[in-house]
Amino acid sequence: MNWVGRRLRRFEDPALLRGEGRFTADVAVGARAVRFLRSPVANGRITALRPPEDMPPGSLFVSAAELGAIGTIRPMLYRFAYRAVEQPILPADRVHFVGQAVAAIVAPSAAMAEDLLEAVTFDIGSETALVAMDDALHPGAPAVHAVAPGNVAVEGVMESPEAAAAFASAPHVVEIALRSRRQNASPMEGRGGCAQYDRATGRVRLTASVQMPHMLRTGIAELLSMPEADLQVIAPDVGGGFGQKMALFPEYAVLVWLARRYRGDFAWIEDRNENLIASAHSRDQEHRLRGAFAADGTLLALEADILANVGAFSAYPTTCGVEPLMAFAEYPGPYKVPAYAARARGVLTHTCPMAPYRGVSRPVITFGLERLMDVAAKRIGIDPVAIRRMNLVDSFPHRSATGLTLDEASYIETLDDAAQHLDIPAFRERQKAARAQGRYLGLGLSVFNERTGYGTPAFAARGMGVVPGYEVVDIAMTPNGEVELRIGASPHGQGLRTALAQLVADRLGIAPESVRVIHGDTDRTPYGWGSFASRAMVISGGASQEAADKLAARLRAAAAKILQSSADDITLRDGEAVAGNGSSIALAALAKQVHQRSDLFDGFNLAESAHYDPPGTFSNACHAAIVEVDPETGHVRIERYLVVEDAGRIINPLIADGQVRGGVAQGIANALFEEIVIAEDGNILTGTLADYTLPSAMEIPEIEIHHRETISPFTLTGAKGLGEGGSIGAPAAIANAISDALSPFGVELFEIPATPPRIRAAIRAAEARA
Amino acid sequence: MSRHVVTFTVNGVAQRVEVEARSTLADTLRESCGLTGTHLGCEHGVCGACTVLVNDIPTRACLMFAVQADGAAIRTVEGLAAPDGTLNALQQAFQDHHGLQCGFCTPGFLMLSTWLLERDEVLSEATLREALASNICRCTGYQGIVEAVRSAARKAGRWAE
């Protein structure tokens, strides 16, 4: 029986469907409630901060003064042009963004804590806020932090020697300027934690809605100078993360501090407004992109100037380099780029800090590169498919202009598949007929690769002080024959309990139902990094497979002893160990013997461990969108959305398709709907879900998925990661489709989200030019 | 804060709770009744994660005060499965069609869909999507949810082919 590749229904689902999942807020019922006082000012000096005069029993006030000497969050990048900004847990003197936590109130209920917040004496001397990157980069602009004069926190520069000459002599040089507006990952469950003090052991258990429980434990223990062994972090059921929940937020340190100081239980469950204004933002980027093309459309050189608004602080552990440096290293994407020049800067402003969000910079660089391809194709007078085909990497392994190794992929094949499914000539006829009736249809393509499952080298190349590369998996068989798989990764919706069980079941010849995947608990799992960067299936999956193979070897050795055979002669299948001569023993009986008959199996056990740290692999896809744009209103309707994706070996197609569709939905939101709008004074104008518009079932169309499986030689399982691809490809496909639809007006779209007002403005501007 | 005694039934079980006038139905279900299956996603009536049925009408439990529910018959996600935990047809369809990933919005979608399937109306793709647009899911892209409810509606003879 082969379990890998089957659409197995998820083991996670029944409890969640019965409302019996256990999320952080469910654990928090009964704990004292913590609410945070947040700065209404983006930049200023705290001139007064005092607790309410009337503090009822059971209530507490905590500010920097109460916390005393504790550490600051100061993530490191070991590179020349990095300014390490320090973030206090609660600020003693200055605030740096609207929403920054300034003090905490504890009360028996959240409602009482909120009442008390209103009675805190809090005055700030407000100073000019730097919100826009232009203002922060303006010569003579005040520094957001004294350590970073000029407000550039991190910078990368590279130029291949041939780049300048290529631009000087190229028949076509195409230059575009791109803008991606700020987004919030917006998991349906916001952040939150519940710190519980155990008086018997003196330990604290922090249950929190996070993606990296081990990292959080290490980070908090360092901040509070406490023994790490006295802290247990549990990520229970987590209601989505998408990168936002990777960061060590100051609020979690306050919870653990409270639990230790007052020897009790304290919970903070953020509300939606806190999540929108004060968690972590992303994608606030501006690029200037130039491509040098030969007469036939061959790309000769690429030049990128990348600005990323990283906000007021640097998120731990990924740092403020995560967006600018990823764009810098990965801009060439799936294309042959003979010469490359780039400069990337992370710009400090008085805004909410940037942290990873699904795809990190790749939705933006794909938007840039794929817009460039369409604009260049039009300029040169060739077809959008043709310009991509001639420039896509077609021999592997390919060493990119930035030194990355692209493993076997299907860039051209997925493009060709998409073109065939779309029947582009037929679409062009339909488009023509529609235009004659005053209807504007457009088709947009987006080809990209996604670096996934990368271990140490990718993070080390960035110079990260914390290198979240490897994963460890511990495996053991119980005396009753069930398998316990303990993983350092921390899934939160990705179905890893099911997919890893499938993988392990095949290696051990057992049913997936008898595999228990244990995760999200620092007491019960080996040290590991978590679920992010499309890595869990590749890295935890690889470690799981290796651990299972080691356990299989032990089972075969044990069975050989009982069956009087040799280990090589034993096969594991259908829950039994079977010898070549047909004699067999059930694995449950075998496991019981190994555990209980130490007279026979002296010093032998059924526990193994595996460590995996792969170099990384590239999954790839071609997305295509057909849209209809109403030029009168600027409204965009998606008529068809198609994905041809290649993530290597698919362990569970049901889960894989769900990952693609969910990613595409977020990418469509990125392209059309979602934007954190910040006023000049630094206040956020989109502080509710009525203003920050997450798309519903009316906006997200059915998403058609086709697969290719190019097995990766760079991963143990042959699988490549696919968690982020959907969100990476969609903005470019939509933006290209809108530009194609509006080509009769001369509109080229370079800003996302392409909201109706922006589309109308682009049409008006084009009409004014004409 | 003055406290008020409120009585209602939840999933057929009589409940008597003492609440502040400002306590929402959602907080009351979670904290006073111990029914944490009803989730709070936004607490301002947009996301629909907290949807419960109040006298058989889908209701944002975050926008209703507990005192307003006095005397009402309330149904929550905990009431859907059989006592032994066996999923009902709608819940099973959600699992079969991968209509959930993180599962946080799921109780709200299940209660909304329960109402949709109990109405004496035939659903179509358009009416289904319009109704499901009451709630927000961040993980699935909705397709699994649409397929799950469509399949359950088909089995119940409420789907316009």
C-alpha cells in the first residue's frame, strides 16, 4: 500500500469541525486578562505615564519602570551595511510607531482591563513622523534611530561586471517603476498568549499563537535572563500565521514576566484592531527595474533598485533584512539573466515593523519581473509567451546571476501547459469581439520560481545571527506498535499531521492512522525552527523519512532475531515484519517484545532521530488570469484563474491543492483589495476589517490547478515546498491581465493593490496623455 | 457594573448565566457556558467566525449582547456532531472537500451553512457564494468550502443542477 500521493482526508479535521480544537483563547479562559496601552502617536517622547489612581483588587499596571532591567529585542545580521536597532519590551522614553505597546493593564476580565486603560495618565510630546520612504531618505531627515543615520537599516549592493556595457549597447532598454502598498497577513486568529505559572516546579507554560515555539522560548529566556528550561512554549491549534506569527513580539515577554513575578496565570488575546495596526506589516516596497533586451527579445541584463519600508524596528529572528535582501538575491527568478545589478535598502520609518508574510518579497519581485516582460514584449513587438519562452532557464542545474543553484524545474513546460489550457488564439478572438461591444477582457501570465525548503546556506548567506536552517525529528514505536513522531516544525493549518503520517507509513509498512505527529510543544519535541518559508514538508518531511528509515532498520533487525532470519531478508508491510520464507510477526507484537523482553533485546530500543538541513530547491508555476475590467468604475472581475504548478513529489494532493488555492486567494487580495493606509501623521486609517478588505467567496473565483511533478534531487523526499507559491504568482498575473484589458486606453499598471480608484486614475492619466 | 440573570438554551440544554449588560453573547458562550467552539475573529461583525444560530437565524455572536438572547434557543458548532463525536453530513463534507485548513473560521461557516441547508430553498452556485460571502476564511480560498456545502446540498436535494 502506497500512502504518499493519496488524497487522504486530514486527521486534524474532526476536532476542528466539532468546535473541539484548542486555540490560545480557549486555554486563556480563567486567566487574568492583560490589555496593552498603545501609542496613538508615531514619534514622540513620553512625558507622563502613570497608573490609574483607583486600581481595583486583582489589577496591575506594568510599564518599563516595573519591568526594570530586562533585555531588548536586537536581531542581528552579520553584514557590513546593517544597523542593529534595539526594540525595548516596553519603551521608557520614546515611542516609534502608532500602536506600539507602552504599558500593560492586568484585570480580572478583559473588559475591566480596557476600562482601566482609559484611566491611565499618558502624555506624549509628539514630533514629526517619518511615514513615507521618500521622507525618511530625504537628505537631512532626522534619524528614526540614532544608530541608523540616513534611516537605512540594511543595504545590499551588487553588480556583475558586464551589466553597464549591456545596458549601454542593448537595442532595447525597458525601465519601469513599481509600487506595492503595505499589507497585513491577517490570520483569522490574531496573536495571543497565556502564561501560566506552575508553583510546584517554578516553570512557566506559555501557550501562544505562534509559528516558531522553540525560537520564542529561547528569545524570551534571553530577554528575561531566566533559565530556558523553566519555560515551556506551546503552540496549540493556531488559526493561521502566514509569517506574521514568526516574530518574537514584546507582548509575549511581558506575559512571561508577569507569570513569574506574580506567580499566576495571565492572558493577552489581541483584538482585530491591534492585529491590523500593531502586529507586523509587509510588502511596502518600491522598485525601479530596468531590463536590457536584444533585438529579438533576449534578456541581456537586469537592474533593480529596491526600497522596502521596514518600519520602526527589526523583527526577531528574521530581521528587517528579510524583504530587501530576499528581493535582492532572488530578483532574476526563473529567467536567464546574464548580467545583474541591484541595490536594495531597508528603510526605517515611524511605522509598524515589517515581518515576513507568505512569499515575503517574491510576490513583489514577480510582479516587477512579469510586468517588465509584458512591457518589453509590447515594445519589441513580440508575443508575451514568446518573450518568456526564450528567456526562461532551460538547462539544469543553473547557476543564477546571484549565485543560487536552480535545480531541475519545468519553467517552459508549465508555461506551455498554461498557454494550451487557455487557448490563447481563441481568447484573442473573444477579446476582440468583446472590445467591439465596449467590454474589456484581458489575459495575464505570471511565471515564477519559488525557493523552498532551504536550510542553513540561504539564511547564512544573508548573515543572519539566528540561522533557522535545520529540522530534527524524533521517532519511536510504542510497545503497542504505534509510532510517535516528534517534530520541531509547528504546523498551523498545513495538515502536517496527516502528510507526515503518510510519508512515515510508507517507510514502515503501517497505516497512517497509527502514526501520531507531535508538534508545537517545546517539552515534547526536539529543538527546531517551525513552519515558514515553504519548508516544513521538505525539511521536516525529509527528517521524518530518514528517521522512519532508521526505525525500519531497527524493526528489521529485531524481527530477524525473532524470525531467525537476517535483517536484509525482512520486509515491513501491512503492519507486519515478513521474512523471505513467509514467516512473519506483527509489528505490535515485535515492539512489545523489544520493550518488555530485555533478556532477549538487551540494550536495544525502537527510538531514532534524524537531522536534516537541505540546500534548498526551487518549485515553480505558471499562473494565468483572465479578467474583465469595467473602465467606467475600475471594477475588476476575474473570469478565470489557472495554475500550472510543479512542486516535485506531491505527498497529499488534497492538501497541496488547498495550499495553492489559499495562496492564490491571498495573492488576488494583494493585487486588488488589501492595503494598510497610513495617514501623514502615522495613524492607520484601515483599522477594521470593514476598511482593510479581506476578500470573500464573491471575489475569489474557482481556481483551476494542473500539476507537473519534477522530482527534486535536492530533497530526500523529492518534494519541493509549495506553501507560498499561490500568493507569489497571483499579483503579477492579475496586474498583467488588467493591463492587457486596458491596452486600448494605453494603460500600464504598476501599482498594487489595483483598487477601482487606482484603475480609474490610470485610465484618466492615460487619456490626459493621449 | 450591574449584573443580569439570563436564561436560554444552547444546543437544547437550558443555561442560566449571570452577566454584565455589556457582555456579548460570544463571550458568554465561551466563558460562562464553556463552549469555546465559537471563535472571535474580529469582534466587529465583519468576519463571521462567531456565527451561531439564534432561534434558527445566523447571528454574529460578537454583535449581540447576552441579555438580548434571553429566552432564545441558541445553536453552536458543539451541537452539530452526534454525542459520540460522529460528524454530521455537513461536517463530513467539509472534511471530504478540504473545506478547512487552520479551522479557526470553520465553526462560523458551519453554522451559516447549517442555516442555508435548513431553509426551504434550492441553492445555486451564485446564491451559495453570495451567502458564504457573509464570512471570511483566510486559508482555503473558499473553493473547498463551496464544494463542501454544494455536496451537502446535493445530498439533501437542495441543489439546482
